[in-house]
Amino acid sequence: MASGYLATLQGLPEPLRSQMLLGDFGAGREDHPYQVIPTEWVLLAQARWKPDRPGPLDSIGADIARGGKDKTVLTPRAGAWFGEQDTFPGKATPDGWEALQYIIAAVPTGEAPAINIDVIGVGASVYDLAVGAGLDAYALDARTASDARDKSGKLGFVNKRAEWWWKLRESLDPLTGDDLAIPPDRELLADLTAPRWSPRIRGIQIEEKDDIISRIGRSPDKGESLVLAHAIETAPRRTVLI
């Protein structure tokens, strides 16, 4: 304990942590060694889920598609609870105005959740329109540099994308996480367990969305939307998250 060895073991990525800390050498046999979020962690979060919303929405994660095979996905969050996702084919959101209508419809009457919008591509126009409509909208650009650290304080992140995915991973951790409750959706499970990570000099790097699409043959839109919903905003409206 005095040497900090326990904290070091707790900070290891799965499946190394379970193997070294808990002696569970069967852990991770079906997961890729560099899978960001272990499959078991997502299954546990899905087992905790109940359909009743526990309180007002804190945020809605908006992953926007324009046409094509990708989907526009909206994910509501209330504390540790994530609601069932609203999913629309890309052809249903050919421009920012159409996407905004779905976002407005997803906001419960009398509530004002943060609308966390992926602003890469068509999402930029959706963000501008959302601000103009009086929504509490935030522009999330995954390419932005991050100065955050992981829970151990030892690892940094290459960019905000890495930070957001890793923070979700930490919140899903069954030992030290936040007991998140996620809808039991098989596609969402697949999306959340698809990305892989790699160590870089600047910190943790998460596989880019285009690389995931090339590897699994589709866009992990449901997972990306949930990551956006989980991102906690501290910056004022109309500024990129930093």
C-alpha cells in the first residue's frame, strides 16, 4: 500500500488489471487486448438499466449524419442513467434544420438539458441553429487537444476524443465507476466495445471513427452518441469544449 503498487494495479487497462489485481487470468479472453471498454462492463451496465427516468435530463448527445448509410442518434442522460436512443436514417437529416427538429422534439417540456453536438461535418450547422433556437447547446470537436488526465493522474490524452471515451470507460468500471445504467441494445453494446486504444508519447489515443468503420463495416453511431451524452460540459455556451 505504501509503495503505491495497489494504485498502480488499479490503474491498469483491462484485461491486465483483472489478471494482475484479481488473479482472473480468464478475463479478456474474448476481448481485444487494446479494447477501450471491456464487454463485461457494458453488459453489467445494461443489466442495471430500468426504463423509468430517475429525474430531469442533464444532457442529450447528438451524433449527426447527413444522408448516406450513417444514422443520426440522440442519447438522453439523467445522472448515471441513459435513456433509449432516438435513431434516424441519414436521409431523414439532410441538413441542419431537419436535425434540429428532432433535437427539439427530444427535449422534455420544461427541461433544459445540455445539447452536446458533434460539430465535425454537418453538426456545425446544427449547433449554430440550436444556439439560435435558444437551446443550451455545446460544440464538441473530438480533434481538440486535451489537458485532462486519467483517474490515476498518470496518463494524458492525445485529444478530446480519447478523453471522452476513456472517461466513459472509467465510469463503467465495476470497481471504481459510477454504476452507469445503459439500455440493453445489442448494437449499442457492439458500438461501445468496438474502439481500440494505443499508447502514445502525448498519452492515450483512441481509434478514429473512420478506422472503426473500415474494420467493422459500419459507423458506430449509437456508441458515439452515448459518449457525447456522457461528456460533462464546463465551458460556457458557444465555445468548444476545452
